Amino acid sequence: MQLTETVKLYPNKYQTELIKATMTEYISTVNHLVFDAINVFEMLSPS
């Protein structure tokens, strides 16, 4: 059995900026990983 609950958070200004900065860094990291994966795939595929 799994119990779940939805909670609404109301971050203050500092927390909002911290969340935005963290998400920006996360998105940038994912973009770099995808870019590297595409480059590896292109290097391995025959021309």
C-alpha cells in the first residue's frame, strides 16, 4: 500500500532564487550530457 499527499510550498524570495539557480544548473548539466551523448553517437556511426 502506498500513501501519497500533495503539499503546496510557498518559498520566500531567497528560496525562490535558490530554486531558480539550482534548476538552471540542472538544465545546463542535462544539456551538456545530451550534447556529449550525441557527439559520441556521431563519432561511432559510419559516414
